[in-house]
Amino acid sequence: MKRSTLKVLVCAVIVVMMIVGTVACSSSGKSSEKAVPSEAAGKEEDSFKGSLKGKTLSIGTDVSFVPFEFPDENDVYVGFDMDLIAAISDYLGFEYKMEPMDFTAMLMSVQTSKIDVGIAGITMTDEREKVMDFSDPYYDAGIQILVREDSEITSFSELSDKTLAIKEGTASLTFCEEHYPEAKIVTFTTIDEAYLEVSRGAADACVFDAPNMLYYVSQNPDCGCKVVGELEDACQYGILFPADSELKKYFDAALAELRADGTYDRIYDTWFGSN
């Protein structure tokens, strides 16, 4: 083999190895760990500040997902997502109009570009990412356990022989029926009834969506309950855009800045207690 040919082959192998290495590093996906922003990254994010000034965006949301978005007593939409969008708007400089609609209609409206943005505790899934774009994840969700403050239960592994108060028709009910067939499961029409069952000591625990339970405890400090256990059926929420939307890069930069300057944590504490 000629020396020049050998040289070309060696170079080609090195290039292939570099590509494989890059793919392997990027395959970690949507990690919820907060990266420490470098000084250069901070300057890049700052360049987005006020970058959408003069624009008005249409933002779809399903206003029945407490505590992320819901109407208060004055029919004003409030919640974690509403505060987050307001903070992103302040940073990027755009105005916006909220478009309340049911969840399915919101997904379709984003996919067909009838609205610019969707936010409503939207779980990031492979199926949705095939036809739409998500921001970087902004919330780690899943199910957890509500118990009385004096309870010794600390994890899901301790629920097998317990009495569980569960809201009927939920993913939590399916999860508990599959994983704890020996437990006594009592179902309720509303989640508040299930919470009360635990609070008064008639049930050992309630399993439900972590954000809702954290909100309940933060808003009812005298309920005598606490949230325990690692997240199960974990997922992440993202802000949704039509495919190939230019808005994604702006919103990602805004989310990074809100985490870095403490705004995200202040919003989180308002709705869920200490982060």
C-alpha cells in the first residue's frame, strides 16, 4: 500500500472516531441537571435580552391544570406557567395574548402554527417532538406520596401493605394497581377528598402528581401532611413551538438566564415551596 494512501485512511478513521464521540456525548438528551453557565455563555444569553421587543405572540394554554395555569377569583389566569411566561416576556421584551383552549386543541394549534407558543405542563415525548419543537425542559414532574407529618413512610417501596387514597381514573391509580396489588386502594372522585382521607388518618398515603401535592401542602400549611419519596413515572415539561420555530432559541436563552439570576427559583417557591 502506498504511503499516501495509508495516510488518507488513517485520517479518515480519526474523523469517524471524532464523529462517533460527538454523537455519544450528545446522546445524553434532556438532562434536568443545571449546567454551570460559563462567562462566555452568560454573555451569549445576555445578547438575547430585549431581542423580541415589538413583537406580540399568541400563547395557547389549558387553564385547568392547577397550579400551572388556572383562573383566580377574578378570572385572571395565574399559576407557575403564567408567572414563567411573564418573566420570559420581560426578559425578551415581547407582548403576548393568552389563548385559553382545551389541551388537545392547543397541541393541534401549535402543530399547525395557528398559535406561536403552547404552555400547559406539556410532557416532552418523542411523538410530539417528531412534529413540533420543545424548549429546554423547565420542570421535572412525576408522581410522589402524600403522608401525615408523623408518618414513617419515606418511599414507594413501603406502600405494598398500606391503605392508599387515590383519585379515580388517574395514572396514579393504574400505577398503584400494577405495583401494589396487596395494598388496600380506596378511590375518590376528587383529589382533595383523597388528601383529606390521609390528613384525618383514614388512609396511610395518597399517590398523585407531585406538582399538585406540593402546591396543596404549600397552600395548606395546617393540613398536617408532607410529600415524600423520589419521583416515579418521571417526565419533563417543556414549552411548545411549531416545528423549526425561531422562537425556541430565544426561549431557551431566557430560561437559562432566569435560572442563573434566581428568578426561576423565586417563581418555583411561590407555587411549590422551597426548591
